Amino acid sequence: MNELAKQFEQYMAVMTQERFSATPLAAEKRLPHFLQQLYTFYRLRMGVRTYLGVFVLDQAQFKPSSFVKHLRQLPLDEMEGYCLVAQSLPSYVRKKLIENGVPFVVPGSQLFWPALGMAMQQRGSWRQPLAKTEQLSPSSQVVVLHALTGHIDEAITPRLLAESLDYSAMTMTRALDEIEANGLGKVTREGRERRLFFPDGRKTLWEQARPLLRNPVRKAVRLMESDVPVEFRLLAGESALAARTILGYPPTPIYAVGREGWKVVQKKGAEVIPVEEPGTCTLQIWRYNPALFADDNCVDIFSLCLSLQDVRDERVESALDDMMERYSW
């Protein structure tokens, strides 16, 4: 192990109060020779988490813009992320790395690693890197919906969230940071694990989170209903609202799928129909998998409200109000 790796281990142990280990990682043959001349690679471990350590060999030749391009070729398989490590970096370079969201560590001087939920100012004082946001990210929204639909009864770890929601543990860690930064939940630490809980109950969470939640619909297309596999015919939009209230059903059914479901439909050769025809349906492609919180073959009521919140139709608005008033918290 070289001296920089030892300094990294010692610095991270002091800064995080966690044991970090850095193990040399042989450069893979598939990596271009020029990358092997620019960087050495280490497997970084913190508890059960594994990251790729990219150690800069020549700080004077290092360029942030080039590194961002090099990321596509780095051996990130089976890693939860990466971190750039250098003996020193000019202030201009550090600024560019932060602007591009590149985690980096200069042992003994500076740490910027949002995935760990912390960053360090130049003079050594700690601060939380995340501030309140205008909207939650889709992954953070999924965690909030997981709680709203009654699936979080006690404090939960990023690892358990990842297993339940089919996201990486690193993504769920970032979600905890964002949720905490927006004052929607509380994050505590028990030993090496961080845990998220919502102390004020689901109704309060909905009221506080709603202004930050996105319309889940990324886009909608019209297809022949026969081209949509039965397992992807999850009622959404006015079809789901009609199933839950006295609202009349729309002329053609409306379904919702996530990104992966949409890929399956596309692979089956479904053709987009430009005009309304007999036998067609509307398929909404969502920012997250709507099946995660489905109930009675309908999308969950919270996502349904968000998907229809911009519809200016008194019938729809009245039905939404009725649905939420009857909801049992």
C-alpha cells in the first residue's frame, strides 16, 4: 500500500469515526493503457459498503473535465460508487469537482463525499452538503410513498429500504439525506447503521411532503390495449379514480408502468397510435415503478393525486377530494 492510501485510511477514520480500508485493485485488462497511467485503483470498504478508490498519480496533469469522461470506463461493477483521492488539488479543480458532483478526498485537508452524507469546508468545519430542495428526487419520493402507504412502522435502514424498493443502498442513503434535509423525517444512528423514521404520522407527512412531490408521470402514449401485457394493466389516471370513486370511467382505459415495464412493452413491438381509435388505451410511463404501492389493481392514492393535481376539471377535483376524505389514516 502506498503512503497516500495509508493517509486516506487514517483521515477517513478520524473524520467519519468509521473504519475505512483501502486494498489495491489490479487494473483490469479491459481498461485503456492511458487510464492506468493516470490512476491507481483501490477497493475502499466502510462496513458492508464497497467503493472504487481512484487515486490520482499526477495532480499537475489532472483535469476535471477529462475525469468526468473517464468515469464511463472505470471498473465500477459491483461497487456502490467511487471516490477520487489525491495528495493535493488546486482550489479551481476542487470547485469544478464539486460542481460536477464528483466525490473526492484530499487526506488531511478536504473531504467532499455527498454519498456519505457529509462534506468538509476548506478550514475543516463540517457541514451537511444537502439543503432543502424544491422537489424531491424520484428515489426520495419512493421512500416517502413507502411510508405513506403504511410500509414503514419503525425506524428503517437504507439497506432494508434498498431490498424493499429495488434501489441500491447508496441511492437509499442519499434519499435519507434529502428527506432529512427537507425536514420530512428524522435520521438517527445506531452503531454503524443510520435509521430513518417519521415521528409525526402519515397524515402530517402527506401534508408536509406534498408540495415537494413530483407528478409521477414522465410521459403518456396511446397504444392498442392488446399490445399491453395483462400484468402491466395497472389502472391509473381517471381510470383509477373511477375505480375508487363514483366518477365515470374514461372512454379508453388508462394504465401505468415504470421504466422497466415500458421497455418490455416496447420490445414486444407495440406501436404508438396517434389518434384515439377503438381498442386503444393510454399508457403512462412513470418515474418510478407504480406496482410498488399498487392496491386492488390501481396505483396508490397518493401517486394518483399527484398525477391528477394539474387537471382542471370539477368532476376530477371533486372525486379526488372525496377519495382523500374517505381515506383511513
